[in-house]
Amino acid sequence: MTAVPEATAARETTTPAAGAPARPPRRWAAPPRPVWEEKPSRAGLTGKGLVLLLACLGILFPLWIVIVTSLSTRRTIDEAGGLVMIPKDLTFVAYQELLSGGQVTRAALVSIGITLVGTLFSMAVSVLCAYGLSRSGSLGHRWILMVLLATMFFSAGLIPTYLLVQSLGLTDSYLALILPSAISVFNILVLRGFFMGISQELIDSARIDGAGDLRILWQIVLPLSRAVVAVITLFYAVGYWSAWFNASLYLNDQDMLPLQNVMIQLVQKQEAPVGLGQAIKTGELSGLAVQMAVMVMALLPVAVLSPFVQRHFKKGMLTGAVKG
């Protein structure tokens, strides 16, 4: 009997039976994934955790020192030789004195008022400008957009700006703290990009129903843009709350200074606020504790509001920046 070759026998044994479904052709193994797509190893996860822990400590440790020092007595601060790291004999005397009246309380009220009024004004102008620029049929939107973009690269400078504010009679006025920095072109571009991503069919259907531009903006566009509006509002609010340079230029009256400028005076030890100078001289308060307490008061609003807006950052900023 003639022997059957091994290759032929192998083909015959692997041939599917009649009526059986054919097996799919053998595919090549998938190429390895890039390194950044691989599942991190245990050592990698441990290293990332340590890096994040060190970053958190680098941020929280100075804040801890500021808070503990603001709550410390004069004796504790003298024993520590300055800044206090370990809490001991905590007291709220510095905060009580700051909030009992005087320049610091008045400065805090001034900062709150400027922040509220300035943020509302800036958001109103920015939203209206961004919505007009996002509509392709609006009058002169391309030229206006080019002019706004030019202001991001070219500016008149400090001296012409000061002369303009002075010629308008805004010195020693709170308007000088709002109008020169009321508009941010970057924020307008982010809002414009988000507005351009809204469905045009939705806006056209509202026009068919008889809605005007303001009604479309108020009832359709803004409700769909809550994320980006919340982020831009926080940007403006933090900018107004933290601003100090315009006040140092345009305000000469000490009673009109916002909280940031009073804090600078305290840190530089130029002068003590009214009502605190005698308390510091008599030893009831430590000047360093007062300085740290004012810093905490300046940081508190931002620290309280940021967590509520944090969840909107990714959606608001990335969507508004990519589209359009």
C-alpha cells in the first residue's frame, strides 16, 4: 500500500465535515499597545501616588502654617520664633478684632462690592459680545473679531491707560477698578466657541416661533451653556477679588482701598489698620497673627467657591476652546 504523505494526511484530518461551518481564517496577533495605554504596574501606581501626595503636601503645608499662625497667641508665636507649625493655645482674637470694624472690615466690603458689580458687568458684556460673534450673519462680526484678537497681542501700555482713566475723571472712583479690566478677550473667545457648538436647527426653530435674539440667548443658549458660563464667571470673580494694581494706581483715599491692598500694607508693615495698632502695641495681638488672618480672609471666598465650579472646568473650558 502506498503511504500517504504527512502533509496530505494533515490536510485531510483538518478538512471540515460536510455541512459544518467553515472556521474563520487565522488572524495575526494584535500589535502591542503603546506604553501610555498599558495598564500601570504596581510600582507605577505607587510612584504616582507618592508624587500626588508630595504635591498635595506642598500646597496644603503652607496653608496650614498660615491658618495655625493666625489662630496663635502672641506667646506661642514668640516661642516658635515666627510662623507656627504645631497648634497650641488657639484663639480667634485676631479675627474678632479684624471683623469688629475699622479699615479691614471696610476693605472687605469694598472688595465684595467690586467683585459682585464687576463680575455682573463683565459677564453681561462678554456674553452679549460672544453671542453676536458666534452668529455668522451678524453685522461686521469678522472685523470686530479681528480687532478683539489684535488687542491680545498689542496694548497701549501703562502710561496711556493711566492718562485715559485720568482724563475720564475716574481717579479716586470705584469705576477705575472695574472698567479698565472689565473685558477679557480670551474669555469672549471661549464663550464664542461654546455658543457656536449649539445646534443651529434649535435656534432656527425658535426664530420660526417668533423668538428674538435676546429671548433665544436668555432661554435657549444660556441654559445650554451653564458649564462654560460658570467657569468664566469664576475667572472674572477671582480676577476682581485678587486685583490690587489698579487700586494702587487710581485710588489715593485709604478708606476706599480693597482688601488686597490693605493686606499688602499689613504684610509690608507700612501701617496697622485703625483699631489694631494699639492692640498690637499693648501686646494683646501679634502683628504676624493679624497678617496671617488677613491672608486667610482673602483666600477664603476663592477656596469656598472653587469646589462648586470645579466639576464644570473640563466640560466648559475644553468644549469652548476646541469648537469654533
